[in-house]
Amino acid sequence: MKRTLVAAAVAALTVGSVAHAETLRWARAGDSLTLDPHAQNEGPTHTLAHQMYEGLLQRDMSGEIIPALATDWAVTDDPTVWRFNLREGVTFHGGQELTADDVVFSFQRAKMPTSAMKELLASVAEIRKVDDLTVEIVTEGPNPLLPANLTNLFVMDEGWTLENDSAEPQDIANGGDNYVAKNTNGTGAFVLESRVVDERTVLTANPDYWGKDDFPMEITELVYTPIQSAATRVAALLSGEVDFIQDVPVQDLDRVAQADGLMVATAAQNRVIFFGMNQGADDLENDNIDGENPFAKLEVRQAMNMAIDREAIKRVVMRDQSDPTGVIMPPFVNGWTEALDATPEGDAAMAKEMIAAAGYPDGFTIQLDCPNDRYINDEAICQAVVGMLGRAGITVNLDAKPKAQHFPLIQNRTTDFYMLGWGVPTFDSEYVFNFLVHSSSDERGTWNGTGYSNTDVDEKIVSLASETDADVRNGTINEIWEQVQSDVLYLPVHNQVLNWGMSDGIDFPVQPEDQPHFKFLSYSK
Amino acid sequence: MIAYIIRRVLQGVLVLAVVGFVAFAMFRFMGNPIENMLGQEATRLDRAALAERLGLNDPVPIQYLKFIGNAAQGEFGVSYRNGLPVSEMIVQRLPATLELAFVSAVIAVVFGIVLGVFVAIRRNGIVANIVMSATLVGVSLPTFLIGVLLIWIFAVELGWLPSFGRGETGTLFGWQSSLVTVSGLKSLVLPAITLGLYQMTLVMRLVRSEMLEVLRTDYIRFARARGLPDKTVHFKHALKNTLVPVITIIGLQVGQIAAFAIVTETVFQWPGVGLLFINSIQFVDIPVMAAYLLLVGVLFVSINLVVDLLYAVVDPRLRLQ
Amino acid sequence: MSSVQPTLKPSISSRLRGVWESDIAWSFRHSPVAMIAAFVFLALILAALFAPWIAPYTPFDPASLNLMDGFTPPMGEGMGSGSVYWLGTDDQGRDVFSTILYGMRLSLFIGLSAVAFAAVLGVTLGLIAGYVGGWVDALIMRVADIQLTFPSIMVALLIFGIARGLIPAEYRDQMAVWVLILSIGLSEWVQFARTVRGSAMVESKKDYVQAARLIGRKPRQILFRHLLPNVMGPVSVIATIYLALAIITEATLSFLGVGAPPTRPSLGTLISIGQDYLFSGEWWILLFPSMTLLALALSVNLLGDWLRDALNPKLQ
Amino acid sequence: MSIPNASSASATGVQPVSRPSSSHDEPLLAVEDLVVEIPTRRGLLRPVDGVSFELNAGEILGVVGESGAGKSITGAAIIGLLERPARIASGSVRLAGKRIDNLTGDDLRRVRGGEIGTVFQDPSTSLNPLQRIGDQLAETARQHLDISRAESRDRALLALQEVGIPAAAERLDAYPHEFSGGMRQRVVIALALIGEPVLVIADEPTTALDVSVQAQVLTLLKRLCLERGTGVMMITHDMGVIAETTDRVAVMYAGRVAEIGPTPSVLVNAAHPYTRGLMASTPNPASDVAEGLVQIPGAMPGLLSIPAGCAFHPRCDRAVPDCKQKRPPRETINDSDVWCWVASQPQQARHD
């Protein structure tokens, strides 16, 4: 009762003091790993970096690409050359003027061997300065998707970086503790005030920000605290110790939404959850069928696809916070169609019959490898699927473990049946095909743990990279999807839904990549 | 005495070496740091190159020897997770853990001894029996549950105390301390109780049973027969004689406090080395895990030594050995 | 520590045992706390033992679960099947009551086995150390010191980590239980060894042991026929208290993610699942398993307390 | 083992005001019909059952009996050190005419150590192992004598010198484990006497000691008490100690006094059949020959099975029917008080 009053008072205060001197206390599960903008390619690290650094382009709160340091961009007459015009009058926090040299320097830095961002620039052959406010990026072959790869590539000040001996990105494998891992000098909306790693990072609004009239910019101080335990994170929000949290456990959404002074914002996430089956092997490691691989039979895979009751998972495990799907890409992705997304009707009895018909009247036993600290309710989803497959006659032994032990299994092709989640930062099907559909090789198919290998499909995938005709390209994408779907390459489960919990009165839509850009935040009431 | 200390220190070093080796043998089963260090776009070649550069392909004994060699020079490498020097991270985190452990140890010892003496003297009293049973509840529920329940009651429902973190810190004797600010002290309450409750119960029960033993000894009867007041008999004569086993247990429990600090720090987001350790396990941050285990080992060895030396202070009979 | 040991001589032990046991019985009859604790403990043991007959559902069989019944409140009807669940269901649609019974069975099995393992190991090493003395004693006790400085949770984490790497994946589900037993047991043997060693050192100096030695009894016979019965009192006290500790430790390990597998949850696993639902209103998932664990641990602890006092002739 | 005269004089010279004045007709200690009960689940035990005796100032009274006869419990009851659930059920204990069996709190503490000193059997367990003996002495002295901390230290030194601890000044700072058994018991005696009591209850003071030092300690205790006029209740099962030390002796059997009288007459001319049996089973200290030792048949009954009437009757070769039914009355034979139906009658063969 008392707390409610306090919360109400706090809310009233919030309403009263309009847009000035607003402190936002923000918590999520993990901390940024480094302040060096090119040293890690990882969500929370990018999120923090986005507050202080900017790239040529960025995605807004709805996922659309908008101008940032570049005001406009286009392919030149040469389809392998992109030209970017830089914004005038932009200064770094340290006062330095932004020039094309800084951009060239930053891109070259991001392509260095110790950079974590270099894969995103793999197709970039050269970056060059045209004049002080113009740069050109040359790609190896036409790359219609280049802009999508540039939204997380941050621009640093060349002089400042070199002065502080940080020409190369922080190299963890080589005792790499550098200046820019602890200090920042970006062009972004917020300036680093203080930071204690894993504990507390304080940012203040950048008074000289170029976009201070273009964005709400209502927060004056941003305090970021990682809180690892989900229960404690929710408790901190409920008790009013923080104003904004990411990663709200789905079961606590109602409680947060109903609490006085708090609300939940929801949006579909750019991440699909699915199961992979090792259908390429002659025999499986951990099954009870000798000499043959039940996953190699299409009927078995179809039956399993049918056995999974996605609606039940959504209703119970995900508390309606998921979007069941029949394809392994989120709806934002180029190539997505409603027909592909349609889920098969869950029918355990039918599935059982099909498995019997495929030669396993008594079913069979397999092992499911599942992470327990990576996706929303990952272990619970696996458990539910174990039960569903059990009713279809497949006995599943569940082995749930931390992601650090789970992912190497997929990388090393030592799992028969596994869970994986996938986000598509380029918002295009090619990215999915490259990693998940193409035959596993050094370059492509690195996350394809299914042993699936189809030369025809592989060729089509490779052709996508250099196809400049959008219609032709989309046609090929559709063909590949048709093949993938009819082969039941994966068992899609759902697209994750993002939930942010926050104080009432904050107007802040959920960003599909889970990247809050706080310059967009405004206090609505 | 000095020879004794040197011998104990050497034994301690041996113990540390063994522990370190076991730990290193275990690290390879904890997962692969590469997946966490590279983004999902990394190619197989990138992964192989990084593994090679980190020395992860070396046999365990080689990795171990490298670590020991560097550690001997005070060099613990950088964290795989965030690239910061491990020694710097530990130095930064240690005050929080030491402070939490210290406060909960004080709670455990002070309340444990006072309540222990009380329940021993009033052995059949109603209040003593209630105290005995009530404190048992504390050891009959797992620590993490007690922590979460405390958060629920005192942070969420009542809103009296913070649910996470250390609050404001001030500088005390050159380190960042929560003991000097109001919000820091408030932040300490719940984690310290969570961590200290179990130890308190243990100390209390031990003091009780030792007191009951001692109160039956001839020298206590003789002290009474000489007309010494109860207060002198209980606290000066009896309590001091219970201290040797109590010191032993407290010394050993410091290790338990360090271990349970992992759980408590996770629940309360207490920015200490325990939380750091859990983070490193999840990330397979081998340099941090190795340094942490070494630190804990050093802590245990020194505590054991201190305990042995304390015996001699408390009990003159042990000084001769 | 060593003084809890009853002062019995084997020569008259047979005569006294009857009396002694009836002493225990008397003390038991006159301790309401002990009687209630014993009743609760016995009831829980029986419930766990006969879980397959008592439990209305089979929570360890994933195929029998109806996911749509998940989060049914106590006495509520499942949305999927319409079945009524006395204590509600958890996130997987498992009947909480049945799961508690099966989970308790697992927790008790782990706890009892771990303590038995620790007791056998500790008593054997303690007897040998105390009886043989010399460098054997020094070695065993030094190992014990090292072991003792390492908190049980750490030991368990280490063993679990190693076992995880060594055991083939297909056996992991079953092995988890044995690894838990091994790791909890290994972290608890020291107290047994220390106590037994102390008693064995005292006893082995006594006339009857010297006599047995003189008439040519083998050390093993002396150890097990003569010394062992004398240390059973304190050993049983330690065992009770450690049983409670083992069950709690298992729960904590589950919280740290190295406990029983989620498809066969122990009481501890259930609690760490349940604590996710503390704020969300599904209180029954946390409350009932916690109460059961509390009842179990509390009754064992209270019995241990009573036994300690009852076995200590000086305190009667 | 010589004791400076001056010091002993000064020690005995100080007489606290609270010291009970002992008039000639009032005995120093008068125990009247003392009954100690222990309620147990098998019934009420009476380890002390109607014990009466008197002890005069400066007198050494021996209390002798087999173990379990109730000697020590009688001693503990007098200084209020019975351990629960044992309790004084009836009877009285008077010290110089003042009842002390119902004292509590500070009054009880004043009696303990201040008026009645105690010496326990085993010096190795009687002293707090963690406290310097000087501190133990000084602490006790301060408790009973109105003196300062510095004075108490002098007192402690004096006390140690009196009991013949060599280099006493240095040994004040020693811990108990640094003393031999005999020396420790001397310290215990010093502790018992430092509060200047009028009575010392010595419970088997030499039993745990080496035979070689038993006599020395005994002599010391006797001499110190004689010098100060302190009465001594000497509890022992050793007839030799009785013979050498005591003025009078009380013989206890199964929680009751069988016979009490001047030591020589009890030793030589015991009236009670049990005392006779006891004497007959003890080697005569005067002769080295162990010949003619006779065991009393049977054993002393346990507290649960004390027979009606005279507790000794099942083992008594002179028992008459009265012995089996009625508790014997007190009777004065020679100089002794005897509780027996047949003691006054001429000895004859057992009939029935």
C-alpha cells in the first residue's frame, strides 16, 4: 500500500517536471563488453555504443534505415561503388570536426584482423575519400545490401584514436587492453560521464549533438546498470529503483503491466527459434537405431514438424509472447511471405502414424541439445517439445546446457538434434541462406548443423550476392525457400517477441533488434 | 614458529598448485569461449585462428604451466569477455565481496555467539527452544530462495530496502566502500543477512553444544564452587573455552561464505568477485576463472594459517607444539 | 566434538545396548518435538517411497504431460485436459503434487546416498587414521584439511564440470544424479573422518583394544568389531544433520544450473523453477515445493538435534 | 616445603567481619536429615537419604564409603552444587547455625568459596586451562575479600607460597598445564583457601594423584586447615586417608550414614556390621600383611533397588526381621552414632 503511494508520487513527479533534467535508470541482463566500437559484434555492446557513437546510417526504432552521419547515399554508375555524402558541421564529443578521413580511418580499422566487425565488411574492397564530406565504398562485385551492413559500423575520430595508441581494435587474444576500450569520443547523442564495468555506466546528453532538434532528446542523464538475475531485475523495476528494463521475463509481464506506474511495450523481435536435425549423417550418435538415420527420412521430419504444437508453446511457455511460424525467418526479412510463414497443424496422432509408416512403428530415441541461457525460455520450449514428440512416439532425452557448451556442438557438427535462434541483421534472406542453408564449408554454412547439402541450392545462394536485378534476385530467393520448406530442413517454432518494461509516461516503442536508442525516447504524459 | 609458518605456506602453495591443475583440467569441459568472443558471422577460419592465438589448442598441462608461469610474475592476462586485465578486474571487485563477507561474518559471529550462549544457559527455556527452532528454518531453505524472498518482501512489497547493487559508495581507507553511505548500508542489509544467516545458525548451534559441554566440566563446577558469579563463569570461563572449536568452524566457514557469496551476489547483483566468477563461467572466461580460483585458494590457505595461529592465542596448551 | 560419544565398553555393550536403546526410546517418547519431527519425516519418506502409487500423475514422463494444462492454479481444471490438479501445475503442465512426490524421492535418494557415501568414506578413513596413526594419519588428515577448506558447492561444481566432459552425452540424464551424489558426498566426508578419528585414537589406547591386539586379532577385525560400534552414536548424529545439508546443497546446485535434469526435477530444481514465478502470481509452483523442502529439512534437523542430545549421556 | 611463618600468620590474621561466629554449643556444620532426590523416568532416586552429621570448627571429618554411597552428592548438596534435576528434597544444612541449603544468588555465592572452600578430585580438570593460575586466584580473592586488584595479586602470590609452589612469583603467570599433578592440586587447595573459608569440603583430594605425592598434599591440606582453624569434610573411599587425616569419620552406605564417630574407635572397634565388613576388607595400615582380608558378600544396591528397612540387610550376616522392615534408629555406642538394629546386641551367629 505504502509502496503504491510512493510509486504514485514518483509518477506524479515525473509528469510534473516535463522534459528537463530527466534521469533514466536503465537495466538489462548484461553489460557492454567493451567501449571499443569495433572489438565486439554483440547486442548489448552495440546498444551502449549507439548512444555515444554513430555510423553512416542507422536503424530507427522501427528498424528502418535512416541517415546518421551520412545524409544520403546511392550506388554510382559503377554498381560496385557506393557514394556517401557526410553531414556537415558534426563534431565529436572532444570537439573535433567530422571529416571523410575519420570515416575512411574507421572503416579500415573495422576491417583489421582483430576487428569483430570485419565479416560485415567482407565484400568491401576499398573505402576512399572523395572530398572532406564525401566517401566512396567499393565492393567486390555488386552488393545491393551494403547499407544494411553499415548500421553498426561506428565512426571514430582519427586523430584522437591515433593519439591514444588505439589504431587497432582491442585484441583480447593478445593482452589487448587499449585506451578506447575504456574511453569514448563519438558523435552520438550521449557523452560518457563515468563507467564501472559490470556495475554502472552514466551518460549525459550531448549539448552539441547535431540532431538535438531532430530527435526528442528528453533524457539528460542515462544510468545503465546490468542486473543479471531476471527476478531481481523485475524486482528493481517493481520497486521503482530503475525506470526501464530490457529482457522482462514473459511470466512477469502481467505483473509489470498491472503495477501502478509501470507499463510494458511489446514488438516482434528479429529472431526466429527453430530446431535443426542432422539429416546428412549416415547414422546418428545418440539414437537407438543402428545403421540408419531416421532424420534422413523426409516423412520423419514432416511428422516431427507436425508433432510440434506451436500454439500451445505460445500460449503456455511464452505467455502469448511469441509469433508461431513455419519458416526460419522473421517477417521483416526480404523474402518472407505469409504462405511460407503458415504453420502446420499440430497433430500428434497423425505424426505418430507417419513415423510408424516411415519404418518406426515403435518410434525411436534421440537426444535433443538445448541451450539454457540463450533464448527466451529456451529450456522450457525444449521440454515442451520433448513431451510433444513423445506423444508422436519419439523418445527424446533432453540435454540442456549453457550456451558456451551448446554452440560448439553445432559448430563442430556433433549434435543430432538441436535448438538454435537466428536474427537477420541485414533483413534479407541471403543472410539466412548463407549461414543456415548453404552446405557447411569454411566460408558459408557455418551454422548449418544439419548436414544438408544441395548443390543446386548452393549455386542459387551464391548467385544472390551479385545479382543486381531485384526481381530476379527475389525470384531466386523464393525458389530456395520453396526447396527448404519442402525438404523440412528445420523445424521452425516461433519468432520471439521483445518486451520492455518501463515507467508510465515514457513513450518509447520497442526496437525489433532490441536496440533502444535513447535519443528517441520522450516523456509522453 | 617461523619454521612452522614457512612449512604451512609451502603446503599451501602445493595445495594451490593442485587445485589450479584440477581447475584447468575442468575448464575444457565448460565450453568454448570462442563462440562468445566472435559474432555469429565469424567464419570457421576466424574461429580456428582465434583458438590458436588464445593457446586453446595447447594441451592442458602446457596451458596450465603458462598460467602458473605468468601468475608467478603477477600476470593474469586479460579477460576473454571484456579484454580488461584480470588483476585490475579482481582488484576492482574484491572490496565489494570482502565487505559483504565481512559484514555477514560479523553478523554470524556476533549473533551466533550471543544466541548460542543464551540457548545454552537457558537450555530448557521456552524462548531458547523457539530460537533454536526458528534459526533452523534458516538452514532448511536454500540460500538463493531466502535471498529472493527477502527481495520480494523488503524491496518489492515494502519498498524499504534496495533489491540490487551496492548503492552509493564512499572512500574508506582508500577503497570504495558501502559502509560509509546510507544507501550503501541499506544495500548491504539484505545480502549480508542472506549470506550470514546460515553461518549464524551454525555458529550458534556450535557455541551451544560446546557451552553445554564446557558447563559440565570440573573447572566450571570448581569456578562455581569458588563463588564466582554466573556472568564470570559463563562468559569469562565457559565461553573462552568454547572458542577453539568455534574459531575452527568460523575459519572453515569463511570458505563457505566465499562460495555462497557466488549465489548471494548473483541474486542481489552485488558487484563482487562471486558475480564476476559466475559471469566468467557463463562466458568460459578462462583467465578470470583461473585467477578467481587461485584467489579463493590463497584465501583459504591464509585463513587456515590464521586459524591455526589464533588457536595458540586462545589456548596456551597449543603454544608448545 | 568427540565427547558426544557414548562411554560404552564392548564387553558390556550387549548388556547395555538394550537399556541404551530403551533410553533413546524413552527420551523420544518424552520429546514432542522429536515425535512430531519423526512423524513428518516418516510421512514424507513414505510419500516419496510410494510416489508411483500415491501420485495421480506421472510427471517424469514428458509424453504424458499436457502443455495446455500449464499454470493451472491449485484445485483448478487444466485448460487442455480438464483434469483437476490439487496443488496446481507448473510451467510444463506437470501436476505440482505429483512432481513434489517424485522430486522428493529424487532429493531424498540423492541426500541419503550422498550421506551414506560420505559416512562410509569418512568412517573408514577416520578409523584407519585414528588406529594406524603416523604418516597414514597425517596424510589422510591433510587431505581432509584441504577438502574442508573447499566449500561443498565449489567441490560439486568442479566435479560436475569434469563429469560433464567425461560422461557420454547419452548417459548424462541418469548420471546427473550420481554425479550429484558423488560431489555432495565427497564434500561431506571430512566431518565423519575427523570425529571417528578422534574416537578411534582414544579407543585404540584402551585396554580392550590392546587386549584384542595381543590375542592376535587382525587390525581389520579390531577396527570394525571393536572401534566401529563405539563411534556409531556421533556418526548417526552427523549423518542426520548432513542429510538435511545434502538436500539443501542439491537445491543450491540446481539453482546454479548443475542439479537434476529439468525433465526429472528434484525438489531443489522445482524450487529454482518456481522462484521464476514469485512475482507473476503463480505462487503455488514455488510455495508447495518450498514448504515440502522446509518440512523435510526441518524435521531431519530437529531429529538430529534431538538425537545429539539423547545420545549424549552427559546431557541427560 | 617450608612455609615462611610471617606469611601464614598474616594470611590467617585477617578475619572478615562476615565470618560466622562459632559458639561452642553450635557445631560449624550441621546436616540434619538431608534428603537429595533425582526424579528420573524410572522413579525417584534418593542418592542421599536422611543423612545427618555434625562437624565442629577445626575438626576434620572423614566421609567414607563405596562409590555410589552418596558421599560426593552430600558434599555437593552442602555447597548447593547439585546438578539438575537432583535437588534437596528435605532436611537442612546449617553453617554456624545459619541455614545455607535454601540460599540463592549472591548469598549462595558468598557461602561458596567465602565460607566453604572446595577441593575436587582431579586437579587436571579442576582448573580453567585457558586462564593463568594467578588470575584464577586473584579473581577468586577479589570475589570474597574486599580488596583491590593489586592486593588480590599479592594475595594470589601469598596463597601460592603457602601451598608450597616453588618460585611462586614466576608461576603466577603460568597456565595449569605447565604444572605437574601434585602441584596442580596444591593450586586447587590454594584456590579453595584463598577466600578464607571456615570449612573445606575436599572430595577425594588425592585419589587422582600419584601415590608419591598423595601424602604430601594431604599433609599440606591438613596443616593449612589446622593453622587457620578451618573445618574439613574429607570425602574419600581410602581408609588410609581416613586413618591418617581425620578426627572423626562418617561411614556411608547407599545414601545413608551407617556409623559416625571418632576415627580411632570406628577404625578399631566399629559397631555397624557394614563398617566392620569394610574394615575387614581393608588392609590394616599398621601391618604390611594383607592376610585376613574378608570381602563382604554381594554388592551395594543400585539406587533403584534399595531394599526396605536397613539398606545393608541383604548383605548383613546379622540381619534380623526388623532390619528388613524398619529403618534403624540412631543409637550411640561407645563414642559413635550407629544406625543399626543389631549393633548394640552381642554378636551372634546368623539365624533363620
